[in-house]
Amino acid sequence: MPALWIAHVTVTDEKAYKKYAVGATAAIAEHGGEFIARGGRYVQLEGKDRPRNVVAKFPDVETAEKCYHSATYQAALEYARGASERELMIVETTD
């Protein structure tokens, strides 16, 4: 079953976070992921408001999790630490 990687982010250091985004984009592509939403318009209905919301679709939960743990993504993640407040989850779709 396909899976969605869903991130809700507040960026606190734009310069560092842009470096994260470059590496994360490469890691996601390496694992067959594709962005379906990336920082666009949104409406917050409940919960903590995070102004940047990203959704990437992967072939399955396992591949999305491998992407997260990959060397490419972990290297990129070093730029996001201290440059953002975020929540990240992987959710299996019903397709």
C-alpha cells in the first residue's frame, strides 16, 4: 500500500533549512518518493499551527521509513535540527 510522509514545520533558520530541503529532496527522490504538497496554501482547523506543510508519497511504509533512516536523509536532517520545530509521520494510504 502507498504511504504518505507528512511533515508540519515551523522554520526558525531559513538559511539552514534551505540546505536541509536540498538534501531531503534528493533522499526522497532516491527512494521513489514524490511530493504532492510542499509549503502551499493551507487552512489550520485544529491543533498546533505550523506554517510549512509537506506531503510526499512513497510506494509503501517500509520505503518511506528507509528513506528517513538513509545516510542521505540523515545528513540533510542535521541542517533541520536547530533550524526548525517539526512533526513528521508516515501514514499508510487506503489505495
